[in-house]
Amino acid sequence: MARRVPVRLVAGLLLVAVFWPLYWTLESAWSEDVFFPLWVGYILIADGLVLMRTGTSPMSARPLLLLALFPVSSAYWALYELANHVIGNWHYVAPARHGRLYWDVVQAVTYSTVIPVLWETAELFLSLPRLRGLRGRRLEVPGAGLLPLAGVAAVVLALVLPRQAFPLLWFAPFLLLDPLNRRAGRPSLLGRAAEGRWGTIAAVALAGPTAGFFWELWNGGAAGYHWVYTIPWFDGAPHLFRMPLAGYLGYPPFAASTYALCASLFGESIAARPGLNSRDTPPSKGAEMFALTFSEYGDPSVLQVTEVPEPHAGPGQVRIAVRTAGVNPVDWKIRAGHMKDVFPIELPAIPGMDVAGVVDEVGEGVEGVSVGDEVFGSGNGVSAQYAVLDHFTAKPASMRWAEAAALPVPAETSLRALDLVGPPTAGQTLLIDGGAGGVGTVAAQFAIADGVHVIGTASESNHDLLRSLGVVPTTYGPGLKERVAALAPRGVDFAFDTAGKGSVKELIEIVGDPGKVITIADFSAGQYGVLVTGAGTHPQRFDALPKAAKLYEEGKLVIPIDSEFPLAEAPKAHERSEGGHLSGKIVLTVSQS
């Protein structure tokens, strides 16, 4: 399935395409106004790439925090500008200015992008799974008291002996703040080094010179506003653009200092998403992955993309790199706490049961599948980068990823329910209340493939969908018995309630026998003699998976997709599911690098 290109990525490319040439060609005072939109373009590009690769990004997961970083960045860089009045490492060359106040405002706005640029660049590096899960030797880290003193000494030396000690200025905030962050339990690079977790450290270290390369590239070609370096020791040394090559060594400690500042100001808020903003907790066995989680019961807002330990395939299982994950009504019912008495779970939890992806681990005793095979199936907690499956089957080559993830629960539920209530056979009539949903559409097509006449209830907007599947549509609600009688003069043999909207009594009247009515959504219906099937009430029918794949290949099964959402927008997907009136299945897309 083709990945959707985020709008922000396209917008960023357009900004860079417009303002890069302008910055290199404008010689007037207006050239100083061009730098800000150029860097906004960079931020949008980086954020869009992170979103495509991981399913989340700073802009998606923490938009208010990202905005807050802009004014913080202005104040942060102003401190370096003040220090530069003493050390004199750079000065600005600009055409006739609009006035000192205007210049100060433009400077503040321009350098408000520094911290967001570093954050987005680090996130981009952390979208590489090998880097994100990088583990190594644990570093012996000095106590929290010694290093802050070294930070204070570094500031003093840089200001007192600027020509000799100016490089210490880039290390000083890190030495001051990071040990204190570690001691206070906030995100800390030293804390990660002590635990042997080097992924974030490497990403921050790489983000500095990467962002620095573009700062110096764009500055190097500027025709108007730019800055020039006058750095002791390196006046005659080789340069890359206008920066001495050795000067790039200052970017990693500057990035580390920036991380320490953000962790001091925002604490775990900077550490609540995959990558740079991942929780600074003790290492678990193996690498980590991003996953959709909730730590408390509640509305869709409790869903967050966080970092959790990767699962691994055990005997009889496979692990897949997830491409898509289905959203079923049971997912939001569990998340909301509606099922905690009958289906208790341990929090934090990962929602989702339906999934499709590429096999990357094969457990002991599993035959007929190899690493690299495309499969779909069922598991627990599958809305993540990786998922372990107990039940799966090969995905037909022509089946879209979204369709594959839409199938498992509807297929298993449909086959189980139809066989329990009947099963209906050729020439009989089946009424499905809630015919346009994920289960209703699959159950209808299973029955139609066996020669059963199917009537389905749905809102009028979904009647064309039902007709396209071979289902005779009607509306739900009062008067259903009369409407169905007009459509099936010889009567209805079986009824299947997938909606749980209180229609059970009327379904019994229509069929004439409560034993021929089954529901998966009205758990009070048993008092009327109706069959109720759900999680754990009857043996599950995972033979439905290969059956569904075969019908799809034969052109006898269509899988309607109501909507698709990136993993980071899972709250919207759950809201959509809770709202009902769907025309098919909701699917989450999970980008893999």
C-alpha cells in the first residue's frame, strides 16, 4: 500500500524551494526576513518524514510543546548572542537595516527556529530503528555535584579567557543541567549513557552537525544578510562554506546542551513519544518499538504513541512488522473501561486485535511461513511497530494492506456466529441488523457465497454499499418487521444482530424462534433465549482467515474500508468507531522504515 505523503512535507518543500533561492539572491535589507520561513520549511520537511516513517511526530504528538519551543529558542539563543559580545566568534553582515528595533525582532523570530530544528532533526535520526534501539557499554558517570561545578567553571573560563577557552561555552549548559536532570528523574543523556542506552545520545549528537550543515550551507551562499566567523586558532584553517571545518565540532555539544535545557524546562513532556521524546526509563531486554498505548481508561484522548519493549515470537507464533491494524468496536469498549469487569487488562495496554504485515520472526514449530512473507491475522496489542500473532494466514498478493487488517475479527466473528445459529444454507434467508459494519459486510458475503439470501439494515447512505455486495438493504428502527416482511414474503430463517441497538425483541418476532437469533453486541439478549457470542463464550473459528483469503482471491469477498488514519491519529479513529454508522472497517496505518 502506498504511503500517504503528509501535507506538511509538501508545504515544507515548497517553502524551501521558494525561500532558498531568495536568500541566496536578495541583496537588500529584506534578505534578513527570508531566513525564518526557510527554516520553517526545514522543520515541516523533517516532521513530515518522521510522520511517514514512524506514524507519529512532534507536530502530531506534541504540537503545543513544539510551539512553546519557539519563544524558548529565541531566549536561549539570545544568551549566546550576549556571550558572543565577549568572545567575538561571529559578527553579522547585513545591508542597510530597517532600524534597530526591527532588526532585534527579526533576529528573535529567526532564531526561534533553533531548538525546533534540532528536535525535529534528532527525531528524524531516531526514526531509524537500529539507531533508536542502540545499546552499548554502560558509562560510569560522575555524581551530580561535580559536573555542574565544571559547567560553572566552563562559563567563567570562556568569558574570562575568550580566545583560549571559548569552546567551553558550547559544553557549559550540558554540564550544568544534564546531571541535575538525572538527579531529579528528568530525561538525561548522562542517565542514558549510564544505562547503556545510546540511541538518543547518538541522535542528538548527529542532529547538531546535520542542522549545522544547513545553517552554514544557507549562510555560505547568502548574498545579503549573513554572518562571518572570526574564530581564534582557525583563521587560516580549511573552511566548509563560511565556517572553519573544526568549528563543526561545536555542534554536537551545542545539541546536547539544548536537549538538557529542554529536559529541565519540560521534563517528561519532552519524553512522551518515540525517539528523542521517549521515556528515560531503565532498559528492558532487547530493543524498543513505538506503539499505541493507554495508561488509564477513558475517552480517545488517553491514547498515545509511546515507546515499549519489542515483543518476540514464541513457539507456534510469528512476529510481523506491522503495516496496518484494524479498529474494532471492542477496542474502544475496552479502552473506555466498559469491559473491565469481564475482560480485565493490565495497564498500560496496547489496543488492537486485527493486523497485517510482513513476517520478521518465525517461532519454533511454525511451518509454511518464512521471514518476508506477507500475512494477516489476530493477536493482542497489535497497534504497534511489531506484533506477535498466534493465528494468521497468507495475504493474497492483490489484497491491499488496509483490506487485510480489516478482515480477521470480522471474519472469525462472522463464521462463528453463522455456524452457531445455523448455519444458514442455500435458499434460506438471513437478516443482519447492522449490515454495513465490518462484521456485517463480511458475514453477508460469507452467507451469500453459500447461496443464502441476505437482508441487511443500514442507514440509507449505506444502502448502495449493501447492494454492491449482493445484500437487500432496508433501514433499521421501528417498523423493521413490516419492512422485512415486504422484502421476504416467505419469512426469515435466521437473524444476526451486530449492532446492539435494542432490536433483539423485534428480530425474534421476525424469525419466530429466539434460538435462530444470535447477537455479538447485546449481552442482555440471553434472557430472551437469544444466542449471545463474544470473547471466550465459544471456541474461536480462526479457520475463517484462510476461508476469507480464498473468497477474496475468487472475487467473492469485497472488504469495504470506511476510513484510514495514521497511528498518531488513533484518537480520531476511535471517535469515528464510537460514532457508528460506518460503511466498512476503520484501519490504522503504521509506517515502517
